[in-house]
Amino acid sequence: MVEPGRSSENWALGPVLAMEEPFPFVCVGCGDCCRQRRDLVLSGYDLYRIARRLRLSPRIVAHAFCKSYVAPQSCLPALRLTPDPKTGNCRFFEGNACAIHEARPLACALYPLGQSIDPVTAQTEYRAQLPLCGACPEGRTLRDYLEDSAIPERAGIDARWAVVCTGISRQLQAIGGPDHPHFAAAVRRIERALYLDYDLGDEFYPQFQQNTQVLMPLLARMLENNGC
Ligand code: SF4
Ligand code: SF4
């Protein structure tokens, strides 16, 4: 689930929205969703896009701007953007605007929507964070908003990412997660395949496919001793 987040406010997710349903929202650029933002978890594609925008390798961006950790529920390696240590705001929030707007992470492009992807069917559902921020014009639909935010252009990659990550997560949980003797080594190898081993001169998706094709049998060999 990619959740929206105005961390300092109380909010709830609304019902699932259909594509042609009214979605009366336009961003007014107040910047509230970038202030005190500590919950921005990146996908590999998010990291790749930011790295391309900054002309730095994914490894350097991860090291300089992110906290790397193992997500307790999924057992997967994850990266979270670290906030500016002085202001607590997102470190790309400059002069009341996003300095990496065209490469902003999925969670930011969706905001104030959250997204969940079925790991089997890859079907995507959207829910709005309520109460809605911004302005409330008439006649806008969910489809209008997603298209304006360029979500359909990346939806296939995001869906595939969710499916692959769910598969790896199940594998890690099945072998006992951190209790497995090779868990730490496996996590490092997974982090490389999902986030770090990407050449910015080539497109993301073919590299993601190649990386995961190499990763799967390697992971199976690393984890075949369950250590129990
Ligand atoms: S990446 Fe950009 S849009 Fe997202 S929280 Fe940071 S400044 Fe805001
Ligand atoms: S998405 Fe909402 S909170 Fe964020 S800048 Fe736009 S209106 Fe403000």
C-alpha cells in the first residue's frame, strides 16, 4: 500500500474510487504534504527517477538522502527519504516547491490518494485521504487526476514492482525471516537487485526484469538451508 501522509494531521482513507467517479480535488500548492514528512518510502523506480534527475547513481542517492532498513512485516529491504535535519521537512522542499517535481516519488504524485495493488491480479485500487486538501472543483474524475499526475505512464512498473516484492517477501517470511542464518546476506543481495544495480543510461524496467531473473535462483540457493 502506498499511503498518503500529512503526518501532523488526523485523517482517514475514504472508500475505493472508480475511474470515472468524481474526484473533486486540485492541488493549490500549499506545500503541507512536504512539511514534516518522514514517511516517504521509495520503490526502486522512485529511486532510479530521483537519481536520474540529480545525475547521481542510485547508490549515492540512497546513501546521501535515504535511510535503509528492513521492513518488519515484509522482511524486505526498504529505503525511506530522510527529512532535512534542520526543518524536518522533505529535503527536496525548496522555496515552497518540490525541487524534483518531475521525478517526485509515487506517493507524492498520488497525494492525496493512496494506492494498493493486488499482488496476484496486479489490480490497483485508489482511496483518497479525507478530508481532502486543496480546492474542490466540480466535474473532475479520478481518471482526470491520475492522468494529470502522469500515474498511468508508470502504473505498469509500479504494479510489477508490487507483485515481485510480494513474492520475495513471502519467500523470506517462509524461511523464518531474520532468524535464517543467511537472511542478512540475502537482504543485501535483494537491495542491490531492487534498488542499487541500475545504470542510468538504460531504462529502468528491462534492468528490473534482468535483476530479478538473476536474483530468484540465487536467492533460492542462498536460502535453501532454512537453519531451523
Ligand atoms: S519529494 Fe517533492 S513532492 Fe515529495 S515530499 Fe519531497 S518536496 Fe514534496
Ligand atoms: S497536495 Fe494538498 S497538501 Fe500537498 S501541496 Fe497540494 S493542496 Fe497542499
